[in-house]
Amino acid sequence: MTLRLRRIAPLLLLLDLAASGFASAIAPGGVELAKRLDAMDVEHHWIAGQTINWETGDFSAESQQKATHCSAFAAAVCEKLDIYLLRPPEHSEFYLASAQQDWLETVGPSKGWKPVTDPVLAQDLANAGWLVVVTFKSPDPKKPGHIALVHPSAKSADLVRAEGPQETQAGKYNYLSTSVKQGFAVHKGAFDHKELKYFAHPTSLVSP
């Protein structure tokens, strides 16, 4: 079944599909989104332990943050797609992922971001060409949170419910494509305790 999204009220359509257990096919916008995510070459950039330029993921002696770079990668992807997500210099790279979740919940709606409560819907939106992020805010303000981007995938709705959507991320481990459960495994219990949040933003890739 081919899913065609209109940019006007597409969430209502997909909410109905998610409620019925529908797992969408990857629309042309989702195919293009996957290409653009893959082109960021995250497995060779935004490497943990290096100081980097947040926009390119390449080494930079000007940066001070050298631990992990999930939030910088997410911000760089958004910038490439002309979508604003909290980023340097408005916020430092330190503890940026947790700050991004706070921003998405408070300021994000005025910038076009929509909260998504169903992981299957999050996968469907990415498959349609929406940019979808998944976040975890650390309960300890002195420890980092995490953020990743949902990667278009033809995985079934049942598999999405079991292991989360497919995602791409920088972090302690950089993945071009892995499950949300695996990508957030460093934050023990976050996936199993349903502490992750999803937010979606329309892109120019969504079919009219």
C-alpha cells in the first residue's frame, strides 16, 4: 500500500493508520530523507572523544566538548534540512541533548515541531519524509542525555513496538542505522521504562 501524505493535517491521517497497526511503505520523500541522512556519513564524523566542528563533524581545535556529539549531529542534520533545532552558539555543546528536549517541548511547537506519542507513527512520519527526532533527557543534570534521528525503514509495526523505530545517531557509538533500543542502550532503562520522547517536523521532501 502506498502512503501519500498531504502537508495539510497529515498527522491525523497517520494517527488513524498507527492505531490500526499499519506500518507504512517508504514514500519518495522517505527515500530521499534516508539518502540525506546516510550522506552525513556519521560513522566517520562526530566521533566520540574528539573535539569537532558541530556542523561538519570534522576535527576542530576550537571546540571544547570532546565526549560525545549526538546533539551536534542532530543539529547539523536539521540545519541541512533548513529546520531549526537548538544548537550552538545559542547553547553550548555541553548537555545540549537534554536542553534540546526541553526546547522541543516548550519552544519547538512555535517552530513547527510536533510531539509524537506513538513510535509506530514516528516511523511512519519518517517514512513519509518528515524529520523525526527521539530524545532522552538525563534525570541527572550533570550527566548527558541523548538524541537521535528516526531513519526511514520498512520494518513492521510489531518490530517497531518491540525495539523502537530505526534510527541514525552519533554518540558513544555512531550508527548509520540501528534500532532505538540499541542506540539508547547506553542510557540503561530509558527504552524499557518508556522515557524517550519523539518530535516531528515537516520537510520539503513530503509529497504534496
